[in-house]
Amino acid sequence: MPITTDLDAVRRRHDDMLAGLIAVSPAHAADMVGVSRATIYNLIERGELRRSKVGRATRIPVADLVALIERGIAS
């Protein structure tokens, strides 16, 4: 499944969300990029996305998602 390559469309769609967010859940990241949650976890396993744990919650830096879209990586 290809990752959305129109960064402007993603930013418009999630402008208010991106404004104050530093990191998001894998489900939110998948929605922002237009892929499944499993794809997000695969990208983490391949080292293409970083993740942090906050307690039991996994968080992905929004900057990494923007960089992923800019690189146009498809999985």
C-alpha cells in the first residue's frame, strides 16, 4: 500500500492536529499517513520510524511521519 505523497494534503487535513503535537499513537500515525497500523509497526521494525514508550503507550514523532512522507517511502 503506497504512503500518501501529497504532504500539503496531509498537513491541510491534520493542520490543527499537527500544530501542537510532538508524537502520536500508531493508530493516529496510520491515519495521518494513509496506511494500516500494521504498516506503521513494520516501518518501526525496519528502523524507518522511531518510537517512544510512555508507560505502556507507544508514540511516534510527528516529525518522523512528515519526513517519511517527504521521502515518499512506500511499503
